Amino acid sequence: MGLFEAADGGTLFLDEVGELPRTVQPALLRALQFGELRPVGAESVRRVDVRVIAATNRDLREQVRAGEFREDLYYRIAALEISVPPLRARRGDIRALAVHYLARSGHVVAIDDAAFDLLERFDWPGNVRELENTLERLCLLADDCRIDAKSVEKQLERPVEHAGPLPTLDLHVLERIAVIEALAAFKGDKREAAKALGVSLKTLYNQIDRHGLRPRPAVDGATTAKA
């Protein structure tokens, strides 16, 4: 069963639709225009009723003029266009997005207001993906399960282009990252996390204490995010 068939009666989200190869575009147009598709190997078409939401960071009009995107497909998917401004133009969203990403990550951390202020002043040339990746790095490297302004400032100083090779991590950092990821993957179930890491439950507790990964109560001026 393909994605269109699985989405029959519902919604299908197509990310980066501007990168769809020209050879595949006619099939998408037919599915949208007539509500029909033919699965690979099938002898007959099947009817589907799917609402499509498509996203792209490209200028599809320019791609149409360049012959890279079918004009009829463009007008079919552009029935209603919503232009999302870059993150630097909607700084009021940054704090809410940061709290959302921290909660979804499964990491238990506290982030103070000074750190939020720095995040809100940054231009984020990579938009929400860059924000999410930055927060993930901050979580993995956070000391005492806390993100402060100093750690944010250090991450934002990282060059976006020509970054070069990643720094070599010592065993202490690698162990910390492995424990954090295992606990997040099993939603805090330490017994299952220990199995995944190949260590005893006692060893896992020792690692948690060694790396300061036990949750701490939130303090004034801090926001705690927990999955």
C-alpha cells in the first residue's frame, strides 16, 4: 500500500515538493486531478480521496519558468498558499518552539530566561531546523541538566558554514550521550535502558549519578521541559 492509498479519507503531507523529479510529477498530478492511482504491478486504477498539504522552500513559480516543475501541477497544489516568514521575522515564536522541542526530545532539562533571550535575538539562518538541532546539542552537552546563557552563547558562536570536522569527544561525553539517548528512547524506563546499553541496572544508576542526570526541581526564572 502506497502513501496515497494509506491516506485515503485523510491528509497527506508532502515535504519539499519542489524537489519532486519531473518524471514523477505526472503521477502526482493524476492523483490530485482525478483521485486515481495505479499501484505498482496492478492492472487497474484505484480511487482515493486525499487532502494534500505540500511544503517547499523553493520558488515554484521560478521552477515553472525554468521548466523544472510542471505548470499544471503547480496550479493544482497552489489552491491555497500560506507563506511562512523566516524565524527571524517571528521571534515571538522562538520560546514556544524551544519549549516544544525540548519536551519532544525526551531530555529533562531546565533552561533559564537569559538563555531564552539569546535564542530570541539570534537570526537563525537555518530557521526551525537549525533551532531544533541547536537545542538537541544543548541538551546532550548540558551540565547538571541545565541550559544557561553561557552554553547557548557558545553554541550560537559555532559557524554555520565551513564548520569543519566535529570535535573529538572523550569517553566521558560519549557515555553521557549514550545514557541520555537510552533513557529518552525508553521514556525513562531504566530497566529497559540498561538492557539496551548492555549494562546492569546498578551500573546505569551509577552512570546517571556520575553524569548528574537525575531530574532537579525547577527554580525561579527557569522553565523545565519533560516528555
